[in-house]
Amino acid sequence: MNELPRLKAQIVSRFNISGFQIRSEASLFLAQQIAPLPEADRKQWLQNVANHVQGQSLELPVVEKKHIEIAIKEANNTGLEDNETVFSVINAFDVPKFRYCEEKKKFLPTSGKRSLLPGPEVKSQYIRDRYLMLWQKTSRHEMFNTSKLVLNNNVKRLALKKIEMLLSTSKMNDVVILGLLTQLTEGKFYLEDPTGVVPIDLSETAFSSGLFCEGCFVLACGKFRDGVLKIEEMGFPVTELASSSRAFFGTINIWGGRSKSLLKYSRNLAELEKNNNGDSIVFLSDCWLDSPIVLQKLKLLLQGFDEFPPVAIVMMGPFAKNYENVYSLKGRFQALAEILSNCERLKMETDIVLVPSCDDPATANILPRQPLPECLAADLKKRYPRIVLATNPCRLQYCTQQIVVCRSDLVTKLCRNTIHFPKSGQLEDHFARTLISQGTLAPLHPIALPVHWNYDAAMSLYPLPDLVVIGDPCQGFQTTEQECTVMNTGSFPKSKFAFKVYIPSSKTVEDSQIPED
């Protein structure tokens, strides 16, 4: 810290040479950023930052702290185009929305301003949009074009039908329907699609792998007799690789962020990702800042990573185990700020992303939910400028890789609401298959998992991302299906302070834990 006055003097001198006057706050901030670096690296960084400030075309020759922050970020992205960033966080409410057009057989972007409180017609529209996405994916699958299914020792071709075809007759064999599993009357299940609804008989149904809940779309195969579909086999819609799905969108940015084209196809970022073998992203959930033992373990974690800074540390809520009042969280964040203020290398290289849970203030328990209020984290952001207050869920872009983060008791809710619990296989595999087949983070009835109708696109997993991160308090796990890794962090306090570390270069997940004292 004794070097700071000398560094500030060097910084002021360097900017004076370039014709700029730098504010004291800005010079102190830059000095704090470059202080941990070796002497030779400091000079190079100072030169780079000064060059990037000159490129900002300031209205006045006065350099503020915000100009230094922008320059440091740009210096980190040297060699990339303007819209290419190594790491970015995408707000759920900024995720673009696309709708499948059956006439043109392509996805089209929707326009116009979206409201959090739309009319009732939007409720049916977002469910219809989910259906059309699954229908186009399923109907063009080879299973329904060239494959054969053996039933009762007879070879039969699969033909995907809509419910209106069943309602026009009293008898039909070998029916395959894609429909929404729902209860229109208590205890009695139906299948529904945009053309109609039909009661179903599940008494002799063989279920495939997955967790079947009311609100899921299912593929049902059976016989239709006298107004009831007797289902013999029930499975989920087909899955497909993200590369196959993206082919129907072209290069347009369907992920979100400021780039007009999809960064998945960026050659610069692909090369950078390949060479950055040491980069990592840390994920942990249930960061109870009001618990002394949790805060102590978080301090050990942050101090440990200060020696080898990751790209980002994603901390999911709830950020208090017991809320005295909403503003009590402000003091908890001040305690976190005290820890982070001593982590010099983290301040230079690592973004801290805070993802709220449904128990955190100050919005309703509906997904996607707004970030933590700025007023609660103002002191934290002042002392650690690289704090990002994210929505829940949110999207991360690391080079070409796409990551979805959601803090929700999703594993627990699916297990609690399933109509048929699997008798074999691993729970994580059934959970991953459910999410990937449904193409959404919310494959449940809206009562079990409410969603803002106009922002259901933020819950979408189509095309599949590279990584889906769930923050559920149940036991942590990771599994992969269709080249998409699905990971549950588990609870940081309840798992004896375990957390997950994702290595983007190899697309692997490492289990880590704070050691016992």
C-alpha cells in the first residue's frame, strides 16, 4: 500500500503527457488495479489503459473513474472486435424472443415492448410458443420420417398426429401425440395441444426416463377408444444437438448481449478460449452472509482464489438465512465488501456475479426475477467495482461458450410433482433429460413454478447452451446429455462448504470444498 502515492504520481504524469487531467479518485483506482503487478507489467498496463482512454474521444480532457473502468475492460479484450467480449452477463429481461412460424417454417424475432403485466391472451401464447418449438423439432426428427417401431410384433411407421384428428373419430390405433400433460379436473389427466384436448388413461403406461410432471410436454403412444386415449408408452420430445438447432436461426444473435451476430461463431474468441487453459468460473449457492461460519468460509474461498483469480465467481442466494428486515442485507454486503477489498488480484481480474433467490428482496416469487436492489449493494459495488447484480435466471457468455444460471429448487420441485418416479437410473440423468427434452427451465405447472408470460424466452434452453447451472439445496451433481452439461451446485453450507469450478477450455466440472479447520 506504501507504493500507491508513487504509482498515483506516475499515473498523473503519464496522463498529463497525453494532455489529460485525471481525477484523484480515478488515479487512485488505477493505482490499486496495477499495484499487484510486477514493475514491467505495470508500465505496459498503464500504457495500454492510457491509449484506450485516448480512444474514447472524451468531450473534456478530464479523466473520470468510469473512463478508467472502460479502458481496463477494453485492454483485457485486446485483439477482439468491438462487440466481442471474453466474459459478459446477460440480463434475463434482455434475452431476445423468437417465435416459430409454421407457414415459413422458421423462427422469427418478435418486436415491440414487452410488459411484466400483459393481458390474459399472453398466457396461452407463451405455452403455444413452447409447443411450436417442440413440434418443429420433433416432427422433422428421423424417427418420424424413416424410423420404424415394433409394436405387437408388427412393424409400424410412426406418424405424429394432432388431437383434432382423434376428436374426428371414435377409434384409432397406433396414435402418437405431442401434447401438454395437464389436469382439467382433479385427479384426471388430459393431453392438450392447440387443436384440442383429450382425456388419457395411464393405468398401463410404460414411462421412459425422465421426471413427468403436470406442465410437461410429452410424446404419448397408444390407442384411442370412445373418446379416451389409452397410453401404452409415454416419453419426452426428442432432443437434438445445439448445432442442429442453431442451423434454423442463422448467425443472428439468439443468445443475447450487444453483439448483432452470435458469438458462438467468433474465430477470435474461439482461439482465445483454446489458449486460455487456466481460466475457470466458480459457482456456489446459499451464500448466507448473516452466518458467521459461512462468512468465514467465504473469506477463505475468496482469499484462496486471490492467488489464482478465476474469470468470475457466481454467488447465488439466498444471501441471508434469516431476514430481520430488507435493509439488514445492506450490512451483510458491507461485511462481504470488507473481505473483497483486501483481494487485490480478484479486483483486477474477476467479476463477482450475485444471483438472487426467491427468498431475497425485493420482488415477487416469479421467474425471471429482478436483480438485488442497487441500494442494498451500493457500498459493495463502490469497494469492489466488478460486482454484477444479475437477474435470476441469467445468461453468461464466456468467449464462445453459453452458460445459463438459475437459482431455484428445481430438482426438488420436479421430484415432488412427478406423476411417476423412475425406479432405475440416476436422478441427475433423469433431471437433465427432463430439462433438455422440454427446452426450458420451467417444465412445470405455473402454480408450482410461476413465470412472467412475456419473458418466458429467458427460461428457454433451445438451442441448448454449453452449461446449465442450477442452484438447488439438494446434493450437487453434474451430468452431460447432447453435449450440454447440466450441473447442480448444491448448498454451500449444507454440503460442508462444497462448490463447483467449471473449466471452459475442457468443458469439465471440478468438485471443490473448503477444508475443515
